Amino acid sequence: MNIQALLVERFKQALTELSWADAPVPVAKGNRPGFGDYQFNGAMALAKKLKQNPRDIAATILDAVKLDDVAEKLEIAGPGFINIHLKPQWLATQIKLAASNERLGVDIQSKQTVVVDYSAPNLAKEMHVGHLRSTIIGDAVVKCLEFLGHEVKRQNHMGDWGTQFGMLLAHLQDKLLQNEVAETALSDLENFYREAKVRFDSEEGFADKSREYVVRLQGGDGECLSLWQNFIDVSISHSEEVYEKLNVTLTREHVMGESAYNKDLANVITELKEKGISVEDQGAQVVFIPELADKKGNPAVYIVQKSGGGYLYATTDLAAIRYRSNVLNANRTLIFTDARQALHFKQTEIVARKAGFMNEQEQYQHCPFGMMLGKDNKPFKTRTGGTVKLVDLLDEAIERANKLVLTRSPDIEPTALKEMSHKLGIGAVKYADLSKNRTTDYVFDWDSMLSFEGNTAPYLQYAYTRIQSIFTKAGIAKGKLATDNELVITEDAEKALALQLLQLTDALQILAKEATPHVLCTYLYELASIFMRFYEACPILKEGVSGSAKQSRLMLAQHTANVLSLGLDLLGIETMQSM
RNA sequence: GCGGCGUUAGCUCAGCUGGAUAGAGCAAUUGGCUUCGAACCAAUAGGUCGGGAGUUCGAAUCUCUCACGCCGCGCCA
């Protein structure tokens, strides 16, 4: 159910009957109390075009539009707005339909195969805060797309290849020769990397040995490959631990690292050469891109093969496009990386399209995000200026939540405390990020995300548990409320809640199109606020509430809980029965 | 130099298919618990939507320009 789409459809019909079929159909949500739940704003522009009085045009449209079933009142206001007041009973009917539907009334979209490339940590090191945004924003978008009926192919484009591995493998080899177990040696990747780097910089012969390992690795040497595989396996399991802690759906099976494309890189170059797209320049293979030329006409340069014959990430990304198009049959690809790579992906798309590496109608959508800043508006770092390990950040969130829970309920059971701290802490970190516009930098601030007030995860989690307690109090088991009772809407607060509940589809559709989870966050926050207002104004279990009002309000409450639960689940945030 | 992104309340952020009086939260002030959960609600105060120009009946939203900030621009990813 999408109210706005329905209204657009009805107005389009009316405009067509009036032979204004090509006129735009601007239907917007009402922005002011008393000015309708929705408004049609097309009369003014049409009047301008036809050189007529806008209020007359509005009156004509109002006569032609068929909304008797959904609207109780249509009125012309101001210069020619048509304000639409929806029928409470129609809203009630829609709520009942949605409440008795396992998808909560959200329609399935026409199915696409969507490749989503996200998280993509570098396996040479541990995941740090820089990977947080890609991981959780990507995962929220993935879950939303799946809910809307799409076939999603998660692709974790991990950094598992490159010259740095020579040094790491040489160091690992030495450790294994000293009878250390790989898992133990690699238990702290940061330390391991640092040790290897120190040896590389200062130890006689180690740098040469490292370079030799790179050559052997690239040459497919069996011993080196198994050493590499060993390293990668351990490193991936580190990432898996973080994913699990983060409540993110990525697993080992979604790993499609850079190395997976190695065998295709030469083919990519060959094809680019054959098609005359890349040319040799200063010893390297480059693609000149006139579309991105500067004002003097100098084309942008995109290097696909180094002068020494080596490949770059551009080559790998082109190979990935071929794989996703040809093997995964992608209709659409979403890539979540930081905004600094915007130019690279723009160029990659242009080159890939010229080379025919993807179908013309295939969508290729780079979804950039801004940096995570500290409270001082500088990149988020440790006190000493180092990068913050993601596990440390998450553990701190859980620890802070733990303290907070203890101050509020000192007598809580240890197991409950542990569970709650985890859900609150992780939820707070994720929501603080997800609720902000993806594209800009954002300020990471423990105090505001864990103050648990305002637009935060705990507020939403609280709203959910508060509803659960209504049902506990009413003696109704979870999900056991009958949905075939009559639903009557009389109070303003009831109507406002019903309307908000029916706008879930809009939020999800925008999220799916723009890959912007903050739209869903805003929706859920507004829903929770509207519910709190409703609950304040409309008693449910108190003395003197009529049977029908009680049943109706319980149904609204139940559906609110279901929508909150679904929405939070799509964002990867857990709920609880009490808190 | 060229290009991308950004600049909205003291702070953190929404709003940008052009629509009526620009919204939240935090912080500030005030009111509401002999409990349907106060991690809540209600109210007050807080704005040259970076500056300027243009398009338009109408601009935070579109165009141009300037300022400031961040980022990127041939062999890192």
C-alpha cells in the first residue's frame, strides 16, 4: 500500500480525462495541520501554462478526480492547492489489511538481481572504523532490497592481494618454522603487520625475501599460495567475528576478494586493446576519457596497466564488472565506498560501458559516504592519533551501554544485562551512523548516541518494549491479537498514527532507490514519536475506555510494534521484550 | 589550475520531483508521575537556510557567481 502512488494515479486519471495527460502530477504529503493529509500542487503550473485562473483549474480538477472512497474532504486553498483529507475509515481498512498481512502491507517490487559490494576490508590488517559505514549501510540496504523481493548478491570485495602480502607471508613463514600456529601468530593482525614492517625496514635480507615472495605468489607458486591461503583464512575469520558482533549478514561465502579476478586481468587488457579503448602512453596502458576532459580539452587519464606490466585496482574493478554482469547477471550494482573514490568509479563506469563490459540497461551506482569525524571535526582517531580498531570501538559501545543499564536497573540478571548491553550498544553505534545522510561526513559522538534520547536507537527500542508491555499487561501473548476485530479511528492522534503506519512503503522504496537508510530511520523515529503522542492522548487499558476503542487501539499498537520491529530488523538493529 | 562534495537554530542533523508561517533532537527555561513504563509527554525561547544575482505566481530546493571548508585529479586502493 502506497498512498501517495494511489493519489498520483487518481489525479493522473483525472488529468487525462481533462486532456491534460502530459501535465506533471505533484502530490505531496501535507506539511501543516489543517492543510490536509496530502496535497495536489499541480493546478498553479497548469494555470500558468493555459493562462487561466489557478483556482478555476483546481476546481475543474477537483470535480474530475475520483477520490470518494479514500478522501472525506477535498478543498481548494491559497493560490490553488488541493488539500486532501483522508477518510479515517478508509485508513482503518488499510491498517487492518496491513496488520493481517505478513509483509505488513508492503508490496513486492518487480524483481531485479542486485549486486551489492560493501564492507571490503583489507585483509592485511584488522578492520578499523573506516570500514564501519560501508559495512552497516550496505547491510541495511541489502536487507531492505531483499525484503522488497529482489535477488541480492552480496560481494565482499576484500583486499586480499598486493605487494604488502610478500612481507606478511615471509614473516608468517618464519613464525611457522618456529612451530607457531598460524591462528596464534595472526591473533593480532595489527601487531603482526607492525612486526613485519619493522623487519622489512631494518632487517638485513628481509626486504629482498619479501619481494621474492611477491613474485612467487604472483607466479602461482604452490607453497606461497598455501601460505597466503592460510593467512587469508585467519584474517577472514577475524572479519567474521566483527560481522557477528555487528549483527551484519555478511559471511565467508560472500567473500569475493580482489584475488578472485587475477585470472581475468590479462583478458581485460587484451579486450581493451583490441577494441581500441586503451592505448600505450609513457609505457603504460591507459584510457583517455574525453567525457571528463578539462576546459582545455585534455581528457582524463585512466591507467589500466602499469608500465611494468602490473595491474591496478582499475583493472580489478573492470574485471569485477564483467563478472557481475556475465556470471551474476546483475541488473544493478551498488558499491559502498568512501566518497574519495567517486572519480574512480565514474571513470570505471565510462570505460566499462565503452568496452561493453555490462549491458546498456544495467545500473551501476557508486554509493559514496563521508568520513567519520571526531568531536573536533577531524578524522576519528585514537588519542595518540592511531586508527581505531573496529572491535575496540564496538566493545567500548557495549561497555558504555553496560554501565548505563546498571545505573538504571542495578538488580538486573547478569545474562539479561549482557544481552541488553550488546543490543543497546551496538544498536546505538549503528543507528547513529545509519540515521545520518550517507553522503556527508559525520561527527561520531559517544555522548549523543548513548544519551539514549531523541533520534537514537534506544528511543526506538524503548518504544518497542513499551508496546510489548501493554500486551503483557493486557494478557495478550505476542502476535495473538485478533486482527479481524473492528477498527475505528476517531481521535486525531489515532488518525495521525494510522497515516504514519501506512507510509512505510514510501520510506522503503526511497531507501531502495537511493540507498539511503536514513530515510527509514527518520520514518521510524517519527513513527515512534507519533505513537508516544497517541499513547499519551488515547488510553488503552485504563478505566473507562470502551471495548471498541480498546480493541482498535490495541490493533494500532500491535501494528506499530510490528512496523518498528521490521524496520529495526532491516537496519540490523535488535529489539528486546523489556529494557 | 580543473573537478566533486558540502555550508540550514549555540551543537548534531532532517527537509532539496520548486509550494502556504523552514522542522526535529540535544543544550536552555517551564509544566506534567498516589506508574496503561518519566529511557516519556506538553509548552516557551532560539533562523539574513554561507553572501550576492537570476529564473518563477512562488526558491532552503533550480541556474550563475563569490567566499569558506573537506576531498580528488598517470602508474596506491
